[in-house]
Amino acid sequence: MSAIGHIRKNVLRVSQSELGAIAGVTQATVSRWEAGELNPDLRQMALIRAAARRKKGAGWKDALFFDPPPCRDADVPKTASAHA
């Protein structure tokens, strides 16, 4: 999972559209951030940080922008078994 995907899903717990509204971008831009095609700029990162700090219990660390959390088994897409 990308760092911004982790922030959206696990810290802010919002949809791509909602994160886009927070950062002043479209849902498509958030999708591109999560796919690694684009990165948020400093202004957008500041808006995301401010939203996380306002949210009680969000547990914000600026390192979240740069260090994606380790991948868990639940984050890995399941593939069809060859014996199915």
C-alpha cells in the first residue's frame, strides 16, 4: 500500500473523493497519488496533515508521507488458486 493510501484508509478513514476535497484536488489525482504516478505537493501535504491533526485519535507523524507502512497479508490481493 502506498503511503498516501495508508494515510487515506487508516489515518483519515476517508474516500478518495473526500481526501481530494481536503487537499483541493480531484478524486482522480488522489488515485494517481496512490498509484505512484504523482505526489502531493507541500501545500497539499500541509492540508492533509492539518486534517489528520484535527481528527481525534489519528496518531499523526510526518514520516507517514515518506515511509509507507509494512505490507500486511490483508493488503496483498488474493490470486486464484491453480487448483480451483
